[in-house]
Amino acid sequence: MRLKSNPVLRKSMETTAYSATPMTKAGTWSKVFTLLLLVTAAAGTTWMLVPTIGEALLFPLMIGSLILGLVLALVITFKPRTAPVVAPLYGIVEGVFVGLISYFFEAMLPGIVGRAVLTTFIVAFAMWFVYSTGLVKVTQKFRAGVTAAIFTVMLLYLVQIGMSFFGSGLPFMTGSSPLAIGVQFVIVIIASLALVLDFDYIARQVESRAPKKLEWVAAFGLIVTLIWLYIEILDLLYRLAMRD
């Protein structure tokens, strides 16, 4: 087991002692579905409350939920012991963000949210299938490559956000040009491959009889990737629609 390849796992092993009850796949998936239910419920409730919130508060609420979600994610990353409490809170906060951004996209292009949700689950199932059947082998090189790609995407987004403060941006990160759509498609592929890393993480920790509390950490990681994948697919579908 290569602890150095996963900072969340490394930190959790340093701070969490092995317990008599080890982590299981069934326990982890039950927590994944719990978090997914919280995200869905919070998103649906937010969607329904949008007309009563007022347009002036929508954008601050979206940015606030995004920042709070990031803070909670960092807490779980550096303090894995908090995951049983903080992960459900993260699911609710991110649900608010997902509900708001989905509402905005749906207002611009009716029907897009339903297609994005369906596509996200199809892609997630496909990634689980290719991993579980061994069609994709998760080697150390695969992990390193996907991790490097994820950090590259994060860097591009940080540069794009920074440039936006000066009224500019990376041309291939916005708009619906063939290049921008191609880049967005690649980002969707990277987010999809990140799911394979999550599935492999769960399998390896169950095999190594990791502490049961790590079920919440693993479930949190998978939900983070699913939300990321959904938002990227939503963005890709919107750009494609703008080309019509």
C-alpha cells in the first residue's frame, strides 16, 4: 500500500488508530448513498426556494456555499477524524451550491440539468464497470498521471479566476469555440478517470482492513468527484448547445 501517493490517506493513518471493526465496501457505499441523498435533498430544496430568495442574494449565496464547501473539504483532508460529522455537513453545503448553479443553467437552457444528471450517472456507472471488470488497471503510473492531470486542471482554473479580475481570461477555458469545447471534453475525461481512483482507493483500504472511520473519508472523496464531474458535464452540454 503506497501511503505517500495519497495525502488524505497518509494523514488519516497518522491520526487514526486501527479499530477492531475494519472498513467494508458495504459500509462505505452506504455512506456514499447517504451523502448523495444529502446533496440531492439540499439541491432540490434550494432549487425550490430560489424564487423566494431574491435575485440579489443568489450569487452571494452561491459563492458563499462554494467557499464554505471548500473549507469543510480542507477540514476533512487535514483532520480525517472529523469526517463522520463534517462530511454530512459538506454534502448539505455542496447541495446548496449544486442547486443554485443548476438553477442558473436550467434558466438559460431548459432541460439541460436532467441531461447532465443522467449523463453523470451513466459515466459513473461506466467507470465503475471498467474498473470492477479489470478493463482499466490502476497502476502507480496511472495514479500519478491522473493526479497530475487533476492538478493541471486546478491550476488552469486558478489562472482563469485570477485573470478574470483583470477583465481577461484564457480563451480556451471559456466560450463555445471548437478548442474550448475540446478542452472541456478533456476535463470531463479527467474527472471521469478520477472516479476510477476513488473506486481503487476504496478497494485498497478495504483490502488492507483500514479503520472503519475511513469509510466517511472514502465516501467524501467519491462525492467530491461526482459533483465535479456533474458540473463539468453541465458546462460541456451548455457549450455544445451554444454551437447549435
